[in-house]
Amino acid sequence: MIISTKTIVSNSDMIKNYKACRDKAGDFGKLFILKNNQPDAVLLPIDEYERFSEIIEYFDNLDEESAKKFLESLPRNGKNRY
């Protein structure tokens, strides 16, 4: 996964400038929060969260064989194998 430096903020920046960080998450779709220079959390706009939740719920409801096929169809290292 490639992460743009524009989507990274420190934990202290998040605490001090929550509204600006929330706006930035809305602009970029997600915001990565670092604590002690290590990934700690991700801030998502509610529409992105709902979209991810639907995908997870769909995956959870698949039978084992369908889930395996789905996982095998996902791109590796940002490139689709097909």
C-alpha cells in the first residue's frame, strides 16, 4: 500500500487540530495517525466506514469456498494478477 505523506498526521496534531484533521480525512478518504512515529490509527469519513463495513459484512457471509476464491482474486502488491 502506498500512503501519501499528505494523509499522515501525528497523534499530537490530531489532538490539537481535530477539525482540520477531520476535514483532511474527508478530502483524502482517510487519514493515518502516527504515535511515536508508528502507525496508530486511521480516521475515516463515515461514508468510507459504511462502505468498508458493507464489504466486510459481505465477506463474512460468504461460504468458505467463495471466500477463498474472493481472496485469491484480490490484487497482490497493488497489481492484479490477471
